Amino acid sequence: MRVISRIDIKNEFVIKGIHLEGLRKVGNPNEMALRYYQSGIDEILFMDAVASLYDRNNLFHIVEAACKEIFIPITMGGGIRTLDDIHQCLQSGADKVAINTAAVHNPEIIQKASQRFGNQCVVASIEAKRVGSSWEAYIDNGREPTQLNAIDWAKKLESLGAGELLITSIDQEGTKRGFDNQLIAAVNRAVSIPVIACGGMGKVSDIASLLNTTVPSAIACASIFHYDLISIGNVKVAIADAGYPVRREVSV
């Protein structure tokens, strides 16, 4: 199982909020990414938190700088609208791109991107919020509802050629109350491609709780690493203790 550091960025700074709102600055993206790399993180996810709102992505130079010192897979997301944008991301050094808003507005971009660049680099991102007994997909960094059922949308994204799904629970994001286990389980049952669970981890026991319910391909965390609440090593130990392999051992 992979452990991913999610780094949300606004105006050159790493930011963190609760429910994708109330954002506060917490550090320098390249310094934090390097620290996580040196601590044994498996992948890094750079997300421009306001890119879709302003129709642009400003992370190219950040990813280019990161690739000079970091030699693990990097995913870049936020404001990616066209195949040219994806090409520029990959040229900047990203291994994958995460697409949410553009996929809702133009689902065919997932299909075209997977055909042109390979589905291994296309991560379809879903920001989901519970509505009754199910979940609705949101766009624009959790700001706008889409009226799309998140589970049905996950199936559609897989059929379009997405190679991986990033599932962020808006309800749990930033709360440190644990993952939305039911959401991740529902998506896992619905698709056969890898699923990344994101949003809500606050303590080591949240890993066992998730893995007792369902087993995603990866977990993505932000707050616990940004605020030094739990080490990357301890996260990997918890996964191993639950009986699942991690990509490499690190000191705790």
C-alpha cells in the first residue's frame, strides 16, 4: 500500500483547512516535499487549491524544482483543462495528473488523455460530500455541487479510461476524525482500478479502522504530516501491522 503526501498550494504557500475551507498557510511546498521524501513517503500530490476557480495552474515551476531533488512519483492537479495542460504538467516532471472540475465539464478529456498519454498517468479526482445515504461529487475544490452521484461518477470515470481514482471526503477533510470508510468502501466495490483514500486521518488507529472496512491502493494525508502529528514511518508501521505490505521500510 502506498502512502502519499497531499500538498495543497495557494499563491506559493502550502495551505490547509477544514472541509476544504478556512485555508491557512502552513509552509513552503518544496521544503515540505523534500522533507517528506527524505522521510520515506511513496508519492507526493501537489494540488493548486484555487486553480479551477481562476482557470489556471501555477504549479509548474514548483514541480520542476521538486523534481531536481525528489525521485518518487509526483502527481499534479488543479486547473488542468486541456490535453496541452496535461502535456505541460508531464513536461514539468509530473508523473501523473489529477483531474476533477474539467472532467465534470468535459468527461471526454479523461478518455482522450488516457489514449494520448496512457491511463497510468490519469488520476480522476472526486471530492465527495455525503447526501442522505450516498455522496454527491463536488468541483472547484469542494465549492460547487454537481448533482452527480459520486459512486456512479466513479464508475463512469473508470469506463472513460482513468487509471486511478483520488477520493476526497469533504465531510472528513481536515477534521482529523478518520477517513470516510463507507465512502471508500463503496467506491472500492464499484470499480476495479486503484483507489486513493483522502481526507480525515488524525491518528494511527484510523488506518486500522479503514483497513478493517476496505482496502484502498493508497492513502493520502496532509495535516498529520504538515503538523508533525504522526510520522510517515509510523503510518507505514500501522499498515504493516494490519497485514498489508508497504513499498519500503523507513526509520520511525
